[in-house]
Amino acid sequence: MGLDLTETEHGQKRFQEAAEILGWSVVDVCKGDEERLSQTNYTQPCLYVISAILADLLQEQGIRPAVVAGHSLGEYVALYVAGVFDFAAGLSLVKRRSELMSQASDGKMAALMGFDREQLDLHAQKIDDVVLANDNHSGQVVISGSPAAVDELLSNIKVKRAMTLKVGGAFHSPLMAAAATEYKADLDAVAFQPAQIPVISNVEPAPETDPEVLKDRLMKQITGPVRWRETCLQFNDLGIEQVTEVGPGKVLTGLAKRTCKGVDLVNVNSVADLPA
């Protein structure tokens, strides 16, 4: 994952900078066993660093987005690309965020595919301690909450497929309130700058450049939903003709394909994907 970035001068510089902040090597973790890489306190910093490097390399080639957005952790990369904070500040926030999330152990999350949305919303409103955490597209969502509440909701709706996620916490739900309280001091310590590129946030999918609004939205993200379906609809409303997913994987372009109409989708997850 992202190892070919070590062949670039900029990548080498950023990986070294990241190691000084994290106290461990992103390159070594990506080269190592998948079990370690899958732990959220490693996964999140690795994704941030690799995505940020790729975004830098794109911008070095003169490619400047009209608007930026990121799914959950990806919002930090979007804010970095928009110039809201620098690479080091963003990575420090991601490091702290990943530590707090890795400590969460009292929740459950499940991805649902193939369901009646009206029925899902109706039953979710009736059950305490469970919320719609990720609204990915019309046919896929993630619910989050206490194990009992998640199980109760699943027992009350018809779902073509439900898959429990391998996480310990109820991310993007009110059950993360304690973690959010701890995180607030870290976030408050970072000075946000006006965005040079409009940012579409997870909890409020509308373009924004005001630094205090963006900070408030990022704070709310810990306990609030990722409204990705609405983000993709924004791309159409804004007249966006091409959406580029920067970073490992092709999940987001897959989701965008189901929601955005008439938009070209591009993936940049390695040096080889950069324009010649």
C-alpha cells in the first residue's frame, strides 16, 4: 500500500516527517503483516500519509480540484489539501483520533445492503443507542450503536445482507461522546486557516471555506454521520465533471458511481496512476 511512493523524493521526505510524529514507520507497517496494518491506530495514519503524498504529487503537476471531500478519515486529507492545516498538524490530529477510536470497546457497527430505507429509518428512530453512521448510497448504509441496539434493529428489518464490521467502537454515533470530549482539546490547539478550496464535510455536505465552521464540523464528525450519498449528490449540483479518488482502494469511486450521474471517475492510488 503506497510503497512506490518511497521512490519519489517528496514521498521519502513525508515518510520521514511522519515517522518523527508517529514514532513508527508508515513504510515498515505497510510492508509488515496485515493484522497490524488493520488496527485502526495504524490504519488511519497510514491512509492519511499516503493519500496526502499522492495529493501533493497531483498538485505538483498543476492539478487543482474545484472542491474536496473525504469519507470519515478522508476529511482530514481533504482539509489538508485545501490548506486548512499543514501535513504535520493533520497527522497529529489523525494520530490522536486513531488512538481514541482504538480504545473504544463498547459498541458495534454493521454494514447493510439491500433494504427498505423508509422501514430502516422508522425503526432506527424507535430504538435508543443506534444510529445511521454512514449513508454511503441508496442501497448501502452502516449502522452504529450498542451491540444490543444494533442487534434489535437488525431483527426488526428485512436486509438482503448484513455484515458486522471488525471494530470495537460505535464510531460516528453519540456513544463516542467521551472520546469526542477528550479530542476537543487536541482539535482546539490546532489553528485552522481559511480553506483555499471549498470543503464538503461529512456531517454537513455543503461547500465551506470558513475555518471555524470547518473545525466545528470536524468536531461533530466523531459523534455524527458520514453523509456520503448527499456529498455525491453535491458533485452533480456543483456541475463537477470528474471525481478523483486519491489514496488506497477504489471504494469511494464505487459508491460515487451509484449516485453521481454523468461524472467521470478516476483513481489515483499509486505513483503509476499519476498523469504522465
